[in-house]
Amino acid sequence: MLQQVLQEYGLSEKEANLYLVCLELGNAPVSSIARRLKGNRVTVYSALKNLMKKGVVIESIQDSAKYYSVISPKDLSDILQKKQDLLKRSLPQFNAIANKYDNKPQVQFFEWLKGLKSIYEGIILHSGDDMEKDDPILAFVGTGDIDPAFQSYLVDEFAPWRLKFPIKTKSILAKKSDNKYIKYHVTKHDSLIIDDPLFDFADEIILYGKDKVALVMYATQEMCGLIIASKTLHNCLKGMFNLMRKTHQSINKQNKKNKNKS
């Protein structure tokens, strides 16, 4: 069991066995370690040297003889965590190399209630650590029929959980509706209702992160969704969203001026 744990954290099978034996022996010469492992001294010595390079094994001299011990499990955990942190910090550079010659959008497909749940939960969990400073989530929200089971999830489970996170949401909604999910947007988020026959659609389009677009078809007969990772598509829809809000606000402001003059 412990050997498997060590292998999961990046040690080979032989290195994991060697670590456990050295941990048990404490501080021992190569001969004792090789005897316990039932291995060749030269092979064990070579493995010890490799683990020394990784900072896992410590060599010391006692009575002109070389002895070997291993760092504590906590120190080993710290080393592995630092490696993981370094890899995380380097991900943008790795991604830049991977995407250098392949700028095609990445598309994920989801089906049925379980799939749609994972889309909505993933949108929130995708947000950064400092959600209050992140760009807001932008949503075009249609007023078509929502599958009853999915609407129940959105209103009773997702909405209360979503509101625990400080990231903002701005919505553009197609006409007024008694739909509970629409009412949630109107009461809890910065929402704009465009009640115009030309702007009448079902389902939902959500823009989040720096390049993610979620297309969700939530009527019972469809119940599927896509997540598209494309900066150009994201920016295109974001521009449309901001223009629509700006234009609608300007029209409302002008209508108020005209009303006051009359």
C-alpha cells in the first residue's frame, strides 16, 4: 500500500522499495540495505545515488564508511509539492508551446441532466482565486421551456451554491417570464431584459474565463451542451453582449429625456 502511494507520487517501484527499507533501517551501509532488498550492492548503490540527486537520500560518513538514510515522509511530501507547484506555475508556458501550431477551438460535448450540471458547476469552479476581481460571467438567457428536473436543480441547488461565490454575473434576458430560473437572474444578478419579438430565443449562452463559451440547450427534448475554448469566439460574443447593453441603456436614457420634456 505504501509502495503504491510512493509510486503515485513519482517514484519508481524500485525507488519506492528502497525508500521504505531505508526508512525502516534508519541509517545503514549499502550492504545492509542490499541484504534487506535481496539485491545486488552495485545496483542498490546506483539507486541510492539517483535518489541522492533527487534530494531523497542522505549520505553520511561513519568510521570511514558510507551510510545512507532517507528524508522524512513530511520532507518528501514537501519536495513533491514544490515540484507540483512548479509544474502548475509553468502550465501557461507549456500551453503556449502546445498551442503554437494548433489554434483550433477545443470543443467538449455534454448530455442529459448530469452533463448540464457539470457545465454549470464547472463555470463557477473555473473562476480564479480572486473572484471579486475576475471578469464577470456574461450570460444570454433565453426564455424557452426548461426541463423540469433541470430547472429544479438550477433553482434549488445551483443558485444557492452559486451565490456563495463573489464573482459577478451580468445577464441579457429575452423578454419577461414567470420561469423561476429567469426570476433568479433578475433578482440576484445585474440583468437586462430585452422584450422584443426580434430577440426571442430559448436556451443559454454563457461567457466565462478568458476564452470559454458554454452553449446550453435545456429543453427536455434536447438536454445537451457544448463548451468551446476559443478566444476569438469569446471576444466576439463579449463584444455583442456589451454593445447590446450599451445600446439598450442609451435608448432608455433617451426615452426618459423625451418623457420628461413632454
